Amino acid sequence: MNRFDNLKSYTVKKGDTLYNIALTTGVNIDTLQKINGLDSDDYIYAGESILIPNSNMDVYIVEDNETITEVAKKLNVSTSQLVDINRNIFLLPGQLLFFKKNEI
């Protein structure tokens, strides 16, 4: 499994907003913005593809100098769970980590 297995693509339709996509998918609007590199004042356009995490996943943004162990403690998950979902990554500030919501 790679970390992109935890995401699906959504094609924006005419009239869509991040807010209504968030409501429809059950994903926090801040999470949608972070995953897609959007600011709160950015627009989305019909035909554009955005990424949406699978319903049992959430994201965490790594802070400066954090280790996988520190992040696991904050999220109340094991380091092996984080590693299994986020294989072959280096922890960098601003990076997204995926974790299963139901295991927190």
C-alpha cells in the first residue's frame, strides 16, 4: 500500500464548492484544502480534479523536527501503523501523514 491508495480523485462539477464537497464526502474542509494545496481564498473550477481521502482516513501535518514516534504519540497510534500507511517517506515540515480515524 502506498499513501496515494488512501486518496481518491474527484472531478469538480459546475456549482461545486469545497464546502459542499466536504459536506458530501464527510471530509473536513481544512483537510481538503491541505491535501490539494489550496488556500481558503482559492477557487475550484468545473473539470478540475481534486484529491479526497478515503472515508476512514484523516491527515496530520508534520511540524519542524518531529519524529515518527512523536507523531504516533500525538495521534495515539503505533509507529508501525503510521509506517504501514506511509511507507518510504521522510518526515518534513508541512508534510501530510495518513492515519485511520477508527484507530485513534
